[in-house]
Amino acid sequence: MNVGFDLINNKLVIRIDGDIDHHTCEEIRNKIDNEIMRRNPKSIIFDMKNVNFMDSSGIGVIIGRYKLIVVNNGITAMVNVKPQIKRVYDICGLKKIIPIYENENMAVKNI
């Protein structure tokens, strides 16, 4: 599991490489929180291109980061979401609060 970051127009792009589950969520959460505190982005974009599995712990990671960002009127978005991740996303109701964009450029432009 690896987490990478890029800051584009004060939007933090979070690239997760690996599963987001109860085994990895604490490490992922800590890395993201540290980067948010360090860079203080307006919004965040989760790039899910290299995520093949996400369980309820992963949903918790995403919702928790959403709550950190929304306090300052920021937006959380997701890109490159695979069908198996989209299914979990839809079931949990994330579509009501976190938009999905086709790619990173569209997300950066629209949020």
C-alpha cells in the first residue's frame, strides 16, 4: 500500500495504491491527515485508479477526510473509480456528498 500526493490549484490529489481495508486504513488515514495539515488544501480529490478493494473501514477513511475538508467549505471528490468500488460507494450513500469525476483534470476544473 502506498499513498502519494500532488497539490494542484490548492486541491490535494490523493493517490492510493492498494486496498483500503481494516488492515491499511489507519496508515492511510494518518498519511492523508498529515498531508492535509501540512498543505492546508481547499479541497481534496481521491484518485482511486489503483484501488481494487475497499471495505467499510475505507468508507470511514473517505468520510473522515470529507469532514475535515467540508468544515472550511471545501469539496471532496473521487476520480478513476472502478466498478467494484463504485458499488460500495453507491450502497453507502457517498454519492449524495462526494461527486465522482471521470478523471483528475475534470475534478480539478469543477471543484
